[in-house]
Amino acid sequence: MKKLIAALSFLLCLTMLIEGCTGGIGIAQPRERLRVATTTSLYDTGLWAVLEPRFEAKYGVELDIIYAGTGIAIEYGRRGDVDALVVHDKARELSFVADGYGTERTPFAYNYFVIVGPASDPAGIKGLSPENAFKKLAESKSYPFISRGDDSGTHSKEQAIWAAAGFSYADIQKSGDWYVDAGRGMGPTLVMAGEKQGYTLSDIGTFLAFKGQTGLSAIVETGSIMLNVYAVIPVNPEMISTVNSQQAQNLVEFLTSTEIQQLINDYGTKDYGTSLFTACAGNEPVS
Amino acid sequence: MAEIWQGFLRALNLIITLNPEVMEITGLSLAISLSACLISAIISTPLGALIHFNSFWGKRFLVSLIQTFFSLPTVLVGLVVFLFFSRAGPLGGFGLMFSPAIMVIGQTILVTPLMIGLVISALSGLDHGIRETALALGANPLQMGWLLLREVRYGVMTGVVLGFGRAISEVGLALMVGGNIRGYTRTLTTAISLGTNMGDIEFSLALGIILLAIALVINLLLNRLQQR
């Protein structure tokens, strides 16, 4: 019996010791927090790690960044689990605002999607428009195309390109083994495309971050449909009363401020030799 | 192969230099999983005894159900906890989503069936005579409880060891209800998952090695206590 008591008290002491060290995990959360759901692709570029400490220092709040596909991020917003969204799916963002869940959509940066694949481009889609490149892949059915398949912003862009190329997405999904529904984040999807020597649609940031690991190249990178706009939307306090709307508003101000816009414009130059985003302070970019 | 070796070296380096981020992540993982195991042990022991010593309709089914829950998928616990504790859910008023507290709740739910199951099987292995003898000798309920607790201590300890193993190694639940927030709800497993997604293989591998090292230390300590 003494052993059991010793073991349990040992566990108890250890737990208390660790909790003392890590500042506790108690239910009480005395510090003010701002919860933001963001997209995996944006998170994986590492931009938030740069922005977070600056925001926290400026507004005296703990910024909690939760990353998820745009689909689930918007769901977190609807359920009131986060105070703001920073995502990249205009159509769904607009309906989020129209349904009353968000106050206002503010675009703050953009870049372009790229169709990536093996450097040798076995399907010969280089030089084509994104729509024609997709068409060629779908018609030949002989080169793997890896889809995110996870209801993310990148996934919905992919579906938009299929539609623009004149295909029904449901038909594409069941058109054969060449179309691979990965159901994973951008990084793992790129790794899979590299392993299978196939093509995929990626945001530029994650693609560059994984370039060394996957050995893939950007094959198609122009075309107005490839525009990828990141926007911030505070959750509407009239809809969800518990929301931290003051700090959410501060986030909008922060992201569109001259200082941060400059930082976003330069972000990535050091690591990838090219900037990952173009800042657009509140204006919808047109291409 | 080189990657694994690099990961190992990086792990050693991170441990020796007491890398603050790694220390924080490790501390949080330990705090959450140990709290969950402790709470679960406190709930499971009386509950297991209650089930074992009472005969009621559907008891056998209940025990089978508890055993079925040994294979409860962590993401399913995550989903159910999310639906209950999300602001829009029935327990949303507590505002616990994406906090360490909700991760403790989730992990407690995850390991409790395992612990109850082990308490029940420890009690089943007991000599039936013990209870009758104690009763015949005029033991009061308190003394009886004490006696039985003594008898099932190894069951409870095994439960704690297995439960801790399950809790510290799970990733689905921690990711779903914790949100993997840097410096707040990031545990070893969610950091490994993120590191892998971001292509930082070495760091992920290093954290994996640290997780295994912790499990080894905890198990050695508990075994030592058991043998003393």
C-alpha cells in the first residue's frame, strides 16, 4: 500500500512541480487572449512566428494562433471558438460575412498559387494557362495529380480551376487512379507529389519551403485565376457575445499598418531569395 | 539513415543546452498527461470497485463496453470533446476550447476506460475469501476499502503506466482541442506533427527521441517504486 501511495504522491509532486514551472494549466486564464484561426499554408511559411511577438508586445495580449484548413477555420469562427479568421477563400469569406458571423473582410496580402511537378514536366504543361494545364492532365490521365482534398482554401482554388477548365469536380474525383485525394496539409501533399513524381497545386510559400525536400519545380505560375488573397475577418460580437472584438479589431489595424505591411512585403527574402507575399493594405488586388 | 543520426544528435544538443522552447513543450506535455492520469486514477479506482462488487442488469455488457473503449480513437474523443466544449456546444460556457485544461479533460476521458478495466481485472483476480473474511472479522466499510485498495494497487499502477503511455503519445486529441498554440498548448506530439508538416525533420525526430526518453524515465521510476 505504501508503494501505491508513494507512487501517487510522486506523480502528484511531479505534476505540481511541472505545473509550477510551466505557469500552470489551470482553468482560470487571467491573461487576456486573442484567438485567431488561420490557414495551414500561411502558418507553415513561418510568418505568424514573426508577427505574433510584435502584436503581443504592442497590444498587451496573448495571441493564440490556431492553424487549420480554411474550411474548419471558418467553422471555428461560426461556433465562436475564435475571435478572428485569417484565411484565403474569398467566396466562403464573403458568405461568412454575409451570414452575419464576420464584421468585415479586409484583404492585407496576396501571392499566387503555382502548379508544381517534376522538373522534366512529363505531361508537357509548361507554358499553358492553368485551365489548359489542368485540362491536359485530366485528358491524359497518365500523370498523378495530388489533391489536398481537405476542404482548405487551396483545395477550393483547385476546384475553381477544374470548373474554369470545364470539368465537373465530381467527375474528376472519380476519373481514375491518376487523381489522388490526399486529405492532408500542403507540406505532406507536396512530399507525396514528390514521391509519386506527380503534379499538385500549391501556394508559393509552402512550395518554396519544401522545394529542397521534394525536388519539384514550379511548372505553371501565371494566370489571373492563380491569385491567392489573404484576408482578416473579426468574428461579429453581435452574433457571438463572448468574442474579444476590441483585440480582433486591433489585429486588423495591425496587419494593415505601414510597418507590418512593409514586413510582410519583405518576408521570405532572407530564406528563399524571393519575397513570399505582396502587401495590399485593405485593398482587393486585381491582376 | 543519416537523417536519423542527425535527429539523434540534435536531440542530444537540445537536451544538453536546455533549449527553452523544447523545455516548455516537454513540461507542458508532462503536466497535461500526468494530470490526466492522476485524475483518472482517482476516478477509476472507486468506479472500478463499484462495478466489480455490485451485480446489476447489463453488467457484463458494461464491462465489454469499457473494454471496447480501450481502443477509443483519439480523434473521436477529440471530436466529441470539441462538440461539447465548443462555444456553440452544451458546455461552451466554460470557454475551455484551445486551452491546456481541455486537453487534460480529453486525455482523462481517453485513459479512464483503460484504468477502470485494469482495476476490475485486478479485483477479479482476488481471492473471493478476502472480502468475506474481512467482513467476518468485523471490518467497517472504511477498513474494507483500505484493504481492497491495498490488493489492487498493482492494477492501479499498471493502469497509470499504460494510461500515461497512451496520453503522452496521442496526437489527434491534442491537435483538435488544444490547437497546437505555440507556448500555450503545444505538446511534444503536436510539435512533431507540425515540424513534419513544415519539413523540419530533424527537429521532429529530436522531439520524438525526447518523448521516448521521458517515457523511459517515468517507467523506470514507477517500476522502482513498485519493487521497493
